[in-house]
Amino acid sequence: MASTAVPGFVLPQVGRVPLIRVVHGFAGALLAAFVFFACFAFSETSPYDVIAIPTILLWACLGIRLHRGAVPLVVLLLLYLGAIVVGLIPFLDEDFPVTWTIQLIYLSVTGVFFVMFFSDDTQARMELALKAYTASCVFSATLGIVGYLQWLGIEDLFYKYDRASGTFQDPNVFGSFLTLGALYLMHGLITATARRPVLALAGLLIILVGIFLSFSRGSWGGTVVATLLMVGSVYASCGSARLRRRIVLLSLATLALGAVAMAALLSVDSVQKMFATRAAVSQDYDEGETGRFGNQLRGMEMLLERPLGLGPMHWRLTFGLEPHNSYIGSFANGGWLGGAVFLALVAATGFVGFRLLARPSPFRAHAQIVWPALLMFFLQALQIDIEKWRHVYMMLGMVWALEAARRRWAARDGRRAPASAPREGDRPGRVRNRDDAMGRRLGEMPAGDART
């Protein structure tokens, strides 16, 4: 039996298992459910929000810490929220801006929770969350495909505007949500760390079809950019010519398989027509003085004269549409301070993300999956509003938690001899890690053992 620090006190047990292990197991299951339910976005309140409070409270009781490497994220989020609240003050009697601000504060709290949660026991917790997220992607993509094909015979269920939407209100959010799951499966396949490669390939195909049928130009382009960055990072960081050949061959095979799947989908008339429409550079709602771009030009002129911005959600109340640009939206909602802080948040996270990819550490394998997906959202923020997307805050927490863990590892082990340094991508389970698995299969030294 395990004892606490209090002499003479013995933890209770459930059967032969200490109670604390049972509680930790339940907390892990609750966290997995929390992440999985991120795909349920039919309404403003979802199962994700219902399970958020007990998950956060339970893990707070079990013990989560804010490490020094994650402090910049918390400071930037607090400054951003402070600017939003200041912009809200003149409109406290309006329900819509107040509700929006409260929701933004709640999402920021989840971001802080995630960075604290993933900063400790990083490898195992990241794996748990990414597996749950990928399962969520496969689930939502399957429903999106079924809805698009109208196999259920229920109009507008899992598809909207003649586009697959899965468990989301907006096909654009649906398509972008799936990218992280696709990257996780692709990373496992190209590094030979997927335990069930056939199942992983099947899941990847389902997700990619879901992304395609969302007919979201941002999701298409973002997925391509994120995939190129991930594959390029894995290629550059591996130390084996044989592994690099494998990466190239598997990438070419994936492209060929994707081309065949796309050709099959485009053979359907309705898919072909929608693809031709959505592939256009601009849509009808983008053009004209009252279109997306016209509103942005008029709004930016107004913002130059208003240091406190328009106020939360007052862009929408003024122009009848969202700004469809989170960078402009941050200036509109939080004034010059809010906009500057949002830009600083993106720049700081970008610096941290690329440093995680560039420096060998036990955390680079997971950074190769998470950072390209988050970068995609930062790029998409130029043409869509991402500040209310739940999963973006989870990814923010993941990236900064990986940096916090990397800094602690570097301070503790960074000066050890290479032979005693941890292997890159160290993970619990059947094999130690993704990079270690590559080394075992191909007879190479893992890249993490090389010091720079």
C-alpha cells in the first residue's frame, strides 16, 4: 500500500489497487472524453463545455502546475482578455457582447488548463489527447461523409450548404478541425510508429475525404501547408538516408492515393460542380463595398480613429457580418492593445513552435504534429474568425506545454553526454517513442541523441 507524506496514514484501496490510481485512471478517461467531445459543435454549448468543468477541477485537485516556460502564454492571454474587457465597458448593458466576452474568457481558461496539464508527464498525456482527438476526427468525418451522401435521408443533418459539416455548424470549421487528426496518423505512418498501420491508413483516408467534402478552401490549403511542414521537419530531423527514402516513397504513395481518391470523387457530378465553385479565388460574398473585403477596408479606416476599437462583437453589429479575419477582429474587439497582443501571441507561439522543430529534444516528435496544425489556424485567421474555436486553445496549450517541458529537460539533461541523454520522442508503451521506433526498425541512431 502507498503511503502519503503524513506518518501513519495509508491511502484507501479499491480491491488491490490504491484509490489514487483509480482516481488518476478516471481523470485520464475524463480528459480523453473532454478532448473527444471537441468535435461536437452543433450549438454554442456542447458536451465539451459540460465536461470541461469537472475535468479541470479534478485535475486541479490531483495537481497541475504552471511552469516558467508557459508563463508567456498566460500573460499574453491575460493582456488580451484585459483589452477585450476594457472594450466591453461601454456595452455592459448589451447581452450579445457580454455573452461573447464570457465565452472568450472561458476558452482562455481551457487554454491555461491545457498548458498546465500537458507540461507534466508530457509524452503520455500528449499521446492520450492526440489519440482521443484523432478518434474524434474519424467519428466526425464519418458522419460528414454519411451526411453528404444523404444516406440517412434527413435533410441538413451532418451537411450544410451542400457541403459536409459533420458534427459542426460550419463546414469550414469542420474541415479545419480534421487536420490535426490527419497529421497524427500521417506521422505514425511515415515514421513506422503506427501500431496498426492498416487501421491508421483507413482512418487517414476517412479524414482526408471529410476535409475534401467540406469544400473549405482554407482547410484544403491549410492541410497541404501543415502536411508539407510536418513531412519536411521529419525528413530534416532524421539521421538515416534509408529513413529519408522511406519518407519520400510514402509521401509519393500518399499523393498518388489521394489523387486517385480525388479523381473518384470528382467523377460525381454534384461533387465536380461544387469543387469548381469553391475552387474559385473569390466568392460572391467577398466582393463589392458591402462584401467581406469591402467591409474590411471600411472597418480598418474606422479602427485607425478608435484606439479602444469598436467593442466586442460590434463589428458584426455594425456591418452585419463577422470580419472574417481574426487579426482585424482582435483590433475591432480589443482596440489597439488587443490587436497588438494578438499579434504578439501569434509571433511568440510561432517562434516557440519552429524552435521545437529545430532543436533535438524528447518532444520534437509531438511538436512535428501539433505545431503545423496550429500554424494552419494562424494562417487561416487571415480569412476566418478562429478566436471562438475550442480546439485552437487546446493546441495553444499543447505547443507551449511542449516548450515548457523542453526547457526543463534542457536545464536538467542538456549538458549530459549524448549517450546518456534521453531519446527524442520518448513515449510510453510498446516502443519507447516514435523516433526510437524508427531507429529500431532501420538501425539508425535517433536524431535526439545528436546535440546541437
